[in-house]
Amino acid sequence: MLDGYGREADYLRISVTDKCNLRCRYCMPVDIETVPMSEILTFEEVAETVRAAASLGIKKVRITGGEPLVRRNVNGLIKMLKAVEGIEQVTLTTNGVLLPEYIDKLKEAGIDGINISLDTLDKEKYKELTGSDELDRVLGGIKTALKTDIPIKLNAVSLDLEDAFSLVEFVKDKALDLRFIELMPIGYGRDHRGIPHSILITSIMDRYDGAESDDTGYGNGPAVYYRIPGYKGRIGFISALSRPFCDNCNRIRLTTKGYLKSCLCYDTGVDLKGILRNGLPEDARKEKLCSGIKEAILCKPKSHCFISEDNISEKDPMSRIGG
Ligand code: SAM
Ligand code: SF4
């Protein structure tokens, strides 16, 4: 359906857990209080929400978190969502640590794409950045994932120029797109500064003769892509601050606590868990869920407010919202 500014909302991101096996310093640097299991939507509740959302035009769903693979049987949820009429794509964002163990189950569940997050290839920096020594497992996860026919993307938050250069070298012979993401002032991200993409894009592209922008046929996604001669995949930049993509924003977010958020930046939204657990019969519940989802879509703001940080009303950490 269309939001109040005429944008089609067809993409739902779902945080299935706020727990994580890493402690990325810009996301969850310390052990924070986690949402009790009783407050987290069950898979059946998530599926019920997705059925209602699909009836309103949601076509794509991304499972995220926290780390989605730490929630038991997340592949079972993927299977359930793949069966929902109207849902054309179910994808996953993961830090990759558990990917070697999970890849066959994800494939079997019918996953349509996996985004793996990796900000540095330097073992020591990885340890410092994530609080853990899991780089080799993540690299193993990428290798295993690339052996399947699942479309893979590598996402890196733009924190350090040298790390960015190494990542660009790393993907040369790999059939995947590498996307750099500008650090957003959400949650613990407020305490950190990344590299502005105005600098990063020129720094990377100046290193490669013949690198050129590739803006053909990739729809309204937030990334701007470039091609480097000899590369199998593309290099993309998601620049929420330098080049906001709010005019084409098509997404809403279901938090771990079952709150449907209209925009990453604001705490505006609708409590769907309250509707799911209000004891109404299924038909009446679906009707209420649909009006809740419509309300959240209709109150999507025109744009985010990352530039004027005082206006950011979202106080939850990224792990709970679902990055
Ligand atoms: N744990 C999974 C992972 O790391 O891919 C999924 C959840 S994580 C919150 C999703 C993505 O959000 C990751 O790529 C992470 O780097 C990114 N992220 C977290 N905090 C961010 C911030 N403040 N600005 C930009 N990206 C952020
Ligand atoms: Fe965990 Fe992902 Fe946040 Fe890192 S970015 S702490 S892996 S949820």
C-alpha cells in the first residue's frame, strides 16, 4: 500500500531476537538487558503478522536481529514465511559466525538471499571491533555460502579506509556484491563516527582504473553501485546520511518486542504484540492487525532526521530494532 507521501511500502524487516553472539562496539558493545522470551513474538505470531502484512502489499521480508541465527530453528520461521501468499522474497542478515552450521538448513528452507556483515579482515581489529575471535568462522561462512546458489551480499559499515580497501580487494574474484554502509547515529552508533561516503567513494574509485558507476536496472534499493573492471560483483554504497534515500523508502520494521516501526529514526509506530495477544478470535485479530499495519505505514515520515540528532526519538539499540 502507499504511505502518506505516495511511496509503496512493500518491504518488512523483522528482528527475531535482540540477542547476539558478538559485541560490535557501535551496536551492542556490552552485555545489555535483553528482552525476556515471553515478550518476544513467537514464530507463529510473526507469521500471522506477515500474513496480514502480505494482504496489504508487503512482498519482501528480511529476517534480522540481534543475530537471527542464535534463535533456535530460525530456518523453520523462514519456511513458514516462504509459504505466505504474496510474499515473494525472504532474506536474512547475519554476522556469519553460525553460517557454516546453518547454510544447508537455510537453503532447504528456501532462503532467497543472505547478507553477511563484516567490517574488517584484520584479525586483531575484528577482535577489537566485535569483542570476539570469530573472523575465521565468518570467512568460512562466506566460503560455504558462495558454494551454494543463494545470492550473497557482503555488508560493511564504513569505519576505516584501510579496512575498506582490503575488503574491496577481498571480493575481486567472488560472485557477490560488497556494500558499504554509512554509520548511523542510532543506539550506540551515536558514540562513533564512521567515514563519510563522500570521501570513501572517491578514495576507493580513484584506486581502480575504469571503475564506473552502474545505475542500470537495479530498482529503488538504497545502494548506489559501481563496477570495477575484472570484478565479478559490484561495489555498492548505502549512504543514509550523505545521500538519503527517504524519497524511495519502502520499508517498515517489526522490532523484537512486536512493535511495528514506521522509520528507523523515530519511535513512532504501532504495538502489534498487544493486538496479537488480546484474545480476539482470529478473523477479528487479522482485521485489527491490518489496521495497525496500515496506521504504521501511513505515519511514515517524509524523511529521517539523522543530521539533527536531537530530533531522533528512537532510543532502542539497533539490535532490538533490527538493523
Ligand atoms: N547481527 C546481524 C548482523 O550483524 O548482520 C544482523 C543485525 S545487525 C544490527 C544488521 C546490520 O546493521 C549489520 O550490518 C550492522 O553492521 C549494521 N549496523 C548496526 N548498527 C549500525 C549503525 N549504527 N549504523 C549503520 N549500520 C549499523
Ligand atoms: Fe550483533 Fe549484528 Fe549488532 Fe554486531 S551488528 S552486535 S553482530 S547485532
